[in-house]
Amino acid sequence: MRSTIQSNRRRRAVAGPIVLALLVAGLLAGCDSDEKSSVVAGDPAVAPSSIPTDDPSTDPTESPSTTPTDAPSTTDPSTTPPPGGRLTAAEYAHDWDFKLDGVRMAADHVRGKDYPDCSGLEVKGALTKRGCVYGVKVTLKALGGRVMITHMILEMKSDKKAKTFSNDKSLTDGDFNYQKADIVPGFDKGQWRVRSAGKYAVFTVVTGGKGVTAKQVKDYLHYTNADYTSALLWR
């Protein structure tokens, strides 16, 4: 689980091995084993609890798709955010290109949005009451759009709140206000999970359409969630 979200080339070069070590050491809290990921409520394999709706607000313009190559990642933000500075969608306005020990995964950035508080990211105050302060939402696509990845990157009131949130067994994907534009239309498989690092928590939902296997969805979820979460350790 490693990311091209680090703020400089040095960090990016060592991200993979470090993330692996952090997971083993337990420094990334939450769903650190595959069996702890959860099926999306809208997945036909389970009874639906809540169906994502159209976002009433205006999303930023979709960025053009690009085909990832084996060239070094260029996902660094144009400026390095100050340590502990407020999260912004601009930090994540780049494609995701991940490599580690023979594992290669990539996804194209689609859109990102800043939220001044958590009301636009939650259903019935589910995140705010658990200590969420504000967050950003980032959506990516892979395999020609047959896989959609949406992250909600949240700042919590404290490290303790973030860790408790990531381990909260009462959380469901129905507590998160992701939209139809954030998932594959008519998806037939989907998984979600939450991890935390410091005072931040990352909710990730991955959906797959026709021709995408359950393992591919699981792998995208496993690696991208841990990668985005680990990047927050450097803030």
C-alpha cells in the first residue's frame, strides 16, 4: 500500500517499503487485514442499505484521462503543503502510479473537491459526531473506467478520534455521502475500508464493472487506501 502522494521525490522513492513496514508495525490504524474490508451496500451481492445519489453541488471539471507509463511518477503537488497544514483537493490533483515488488497499479485522476466541514461527506451527521472536522474527496478511474476509486480524506479532532474512527465496527458505507459519479454505473462488485494515520482518516470505496474481478477490486482497495493513508504520516 504505497503512494505517489508524497510531497517530494525522495519520499516517493521510499514510500513502498516504508508503507509495508508501517503496516507490519501497526502504525496505520484500522482495516489492516483484507478480511476487514467491507462490501459496498449497493453491491448486488448484499441487500442495499443506501443508494448513492446525485451530488447536489457542482463538481469540479473532470480532468482528461491519461495513460500511465513506466516513467517515474509525477504526482507531486506543485507546492509542498506546510506540516500540519489544511488538506486541499489540489494536493491530490494527479494520477496515481504505484509500484512495489512487482506490483504495478495505476489510476487516472477524475475530480477532487474541498469540503469546509464534514456535512457534505456524511449522512445524518455520522462523521461529525465521531469527530470529523473537514475533509476532501478525490475520485480516480482505472482500467478504462471499469474501476472507480473514491477517497474521502478526513481530518479528525485528534489522533485518538481518528484511530477510534478507523476501528469503529458500527460504521457502514451508508454513513458516507459518496455520489453516483463516484462509482461505476451499474457496478456488480465493490469494497470499502477505512484506515487512519495521526489525526487523519481515509475512507476508500472501490467499485468494479463488467469484466473486473473481485480480486482486482480488492487489490485496488488494499493498495490505494494504504498508500493515501501512509502519505499523511509526513504532514
